[in-house]
Amino acid sequence: MKSLIENSKVLVCVGSGGVGKTTVASSLALLGAQLGKRVLVLTVDPAQRLKTTMGIEEGQEAVEIKGHQITGQLFASVIDPKKTFDEFVMRASSQPERVKKILNNKLYVQLSTTLSGSQEFTALEKLYSSFESGKYDLIVLDTPPTKHAIDFLKAPQKLAALFTEGVAKWFRDPKATQQNFFLGLLQSGTKQVLKTLEALTGSDFMKELADFFQNIEQWQGQLEKRAGDVHSLLVSPTTSFVLITSFDEAKLKEAEYFSKEIKQGGYRLSALIINRAFPFWIQSGEQLQSKSPKVMNLYMQMKDYYQKREESFSRFSIRMNQQAKILRLPEMREDVSDISGVELLAKYIQEAK
Amino acid sequence: MIKSFQQEIIFVTGKGGVGKSAVAAGIALKRSKEGKKTLLVELGYQSFYTDYFAEQLKAPVAFSPVRVTDNLDVALWSGPECLREYAIYLLKSESIYKLFFENSVSKALINVAPALPELAITGKITSGPRHVGPPLRYDVIVVDAFATGHFLALLKAPQGMAEAIQFGPMGDQSRSIDKVLKDSNQCKYFIVSLPEELPTAESLELAEGIEKTLGAKPVIVMNKMLPVEVTPHEGASDFEKFLTNSQQRQNQALSLLGGRPLQKISFCFQNDSWKVVESISQEINL
């Protein structure tokens, strides 16, 4: 892992929700700082986990984290999706009076906070602007939690489709809006679609939608440029993906599928980290002698359970052979809830084979 | 018309990795064994249960329910599919729908239009009690819902839309969906958690969010509880230390819950998914 951290400028940590992505990302960042780098760890975290783990106060841009053996510097930042999106809109808009209008549009408020794809978009936006600032030697991105790891890579495309598919075009005739918006549209095909949609949703909704699309039209150029820049950054030789997964059949299957997708997308998957793969007691290889039959019984059951998992892991690692470096991390004795937990995990990552 | 038809809707959420889908399946299996016709619903585009129930299923999980076992079916609902079904129901013609919606422009719009997918999904889930849309002939619907933050966004969508859109069918539908979600006789909410500090703190945050949004009181399901009590002693083995540790962790997590409704599920040492689900179905109280 040392050479990966040394040779990377950007590490993108991906994985489905609940696998410990945030703590692993923090640990990788800490390792970088211990190697003398100026490191930023970025997270979009609705549950604010990194905040608790790293002790960051609300509303701060990037906070310096102090810890043992840091010879470089470690900064952590929690991305505020709403704020990042608003900032993007303000930068992308040429007309200030339109900015106000869009920021007040009810659908925009929904889009910038809850729409699927908007968190992924803001994460990449923040990653790029931090990279562009030139302040850091290494940026570790903890991606938003998704049901499936692959959703992260697909989300920006979904947002971009808004423009490439020409949806915005439907709503672009300002003259028509002044009278009856839909009647003003000349293309009969789209007119019919909109009429049908209006019958289903009501004119109130359609007005908001039209207003929304007219206002975001001006982002198109900026959004496309940004998408291009971000893509170049993600496929650059100094950017690596790290896939973090938990240890069960379904997750391992997903990891295999995801690693293929990453490759197909032209990205570099450098490491696969299986978090909480086994409890620490299983390593010691001790033979338990307990007087309590209950404890003995539980011990046998758990040993058997982890033995079977070991077998499925062997099959998995044969299939995954040479796709990426595979690391297995043990279940921690304590919950990782502060910097000392992150330090311990970083040590495990360094030692893991 | 259907008279005195009381459908039970059970939402199961929780952060990733806590065993949310297994618990949802366990709840559904329990109801089905009680003789209730039960539908287990997963949300999104990719099925989890297709692999999970590979032994039981004859076909992959899809929008139309497929059979898992007696009285138990499973379905996969995505926003666009729910919207499509609703639109066809209203238009009363699939060909009109196809004409207007089966093109890339409409598809892109439906995919990104704010809150529409969320609204369509909650609309479909609550379609039984609202008598809107094609009938869902099940006594019980168990929804393996989105994880934490996304789930709250799903529940908030109807309310948010009802506030934003005062008039027209969209506003009316949103209000009626919101009403069902808030009806504690109709909808129940379970949050699956692990007996550890961070997952528990997150579950509590979510429980408060659900209470605030809907006024409902969700039940917290502590999953993967370790069963044996041990007393720390001299020369304890690593395994005994692990048990002592886990126990402290569990007790701490439980103490965070205060007086909230709680259910415990023991750690199931099975690698076979059906056995896990059966064991949960026997342990859970509804």
C-alpha cells in the first residue's frame, strides 16, 4: 500500500454503504500524512460520520487533524452538497438575476439536496476544485454511500443526460412562456409529451419544471467542461480507485462486478480492501478450553462459520487474481470512533498482506 | 369495490451492512407463515434477492412479483417503472404511453426530474389503501427500503411535493400518499442496526428523523447480537476477551436507545441465506 500512496495524487474510495469506507479513507489519508505528504480527505456524509471520527466542527472548510507520527499535514473536509451545488451554479451562471431565480426554484431546492446523482456530482466537483487549488499532494475522496458501488460512476452521467438528451430544449422558448408555455411549443411531438405529462402531474408542477429547465440551460457549457476535466483527472495515471467491501457472498460478487466496470471505464483499480474480514481471535490459532459448555459451543459455531468464509474467500481470490491487490483487515476490538481508531486501522492497512 | 381491506405496510431501513435485507426477508417470511399473502419489495434497479434467494427462485426478481415460497412473493420496483405503471393506469392505454414516454428524451426527464421517482415509488407502495393504480392483492407489503439518508428523502418527497405543488393531480396524490405514510394503523417502520456505537447513533438519528417527518414511532432492531454472557477472568483466552468486549459494546449501544421500542436478533452463524432468513423469522416479534 505504501507505494500506492506514495505514487498517487488522488485516491477514490468506492464501495456500497456500511462497509467502513469513511474510516478506511481516513486511514489511507493518515498513512499519506505519515509519509510526509500534505493530504486532504474529503467526504460527503449525510450521517456526518467523519465529523465524529475526526472531531471536525460544523461549517468549517478544511480542518487540520493532529495525530501521531504525522510528518506531513492532514486536513479533513466534509462536503456540504447544497453549498457546493449553489457555488457551482453561481460560478456557472452569467446572469446574476437568474441565479437568484434558480436558487429559489422549488425543484432546484430538491435537486441540489436529494436528487440521486447530485451528491456524486458535488463530490466530484469538490474533488476537482481541491485538486485544482494545488494545495495538496494527495486527496483521498470518500464517495457518497450508494446501494451498489457502481452507482457512483453512473450518477454524473445521469445528470449529464439532462443536457445531452436535449430535455432542456423543450422548455427553452421564452416567448412561449409569456403566453401559454406549452401551446407555444411548435414541435408537435414534444408538445404532446408535455401535455400528457401535464395531465398526469398538473400545471403547477409543470410551471416549476419549465422554470427550472429554462434556468439551468446556461449551465450546460460549464457542466460539460467540468465533466470533461473531472474525467481526465479520474483516468490520469496518478489517480487510483480503492474498492472497500465487507465480507459476504453478495458483497464479494458485487466487488467482482464492480472491478470489471472500473476497468471498462478506463479507470485504475489498485486495491481491494475487505474490511472486518475476520475477528482478531481467529488469527491467534489458540485452541479454546473453556469450562462453560455455552462458551465452547459458541466458539465451535463461530470457528466453523469463519472457516466456511475462508473457503469462499479462496475461491474469490482465485477469480480476482491479478485484478487488484487484495487486503483483508480484521474486525477491530473497539469501535472506530476517534483518531486513535483511525491510527490503529492505518497500522493494519500497512501491515496487511 | 374492495371492502374493509386492511393492508399492512412494513418499511425496513437501516444503514448498509447491518443486515437490513435479511431482516426484511425474515419479517416477510414470518407473515407468510402466518397465512398472510405477503409481498417482499426491494427498491432500485438491481436486485439483491435474485442472488440471495437463488435456490428458491425460478426466475430473476422483476417488477412483477415472482414466487419465493408459499404465500411469499418478491418484486423489484424502480422509480421509472412505478411511474410508467401509474401513467398507463391513468391514460388507460399502453400504446399512448409508449408513444409519448418510450423515447430517450422522456426517459432522461423521468430519470432526473426532481422527486418524481421517489413520489412514484411511495405512490406504488401505498396504492392499496389509496385504491389508486392496479390492485395489489396482498395482505402484507414488506419494503426492503433505501438506506438511512435516502430513505428519509423518500418519505419526505410526498410532503415536500404537496407543499410545493398546491393544485392539480400531483398535489392531490402527494397529499394522499403522505396521509397513508403517517397512518400508524397502516404503516410500520423498522430500523435495523448493529449493537455498536456508530450504527446505533445513526439509527437514533434516523428514528428521530422519521418521527419528525411522519410522527411514527419506529422500532429499532438490534441485529447480530452475541448470545453468551461471560465474566472477565484471569488468563482469559482471546476468544473470551472478544466475548467480553462484544458484550460491553452491546450493552453500551443498548443503553443509548433510552426507552425506544427495541427488538433483538441473535448473530446467526449460517452461511446459507435461507437458513438466516428462517432464523430471523422465528426470532422477530411483530
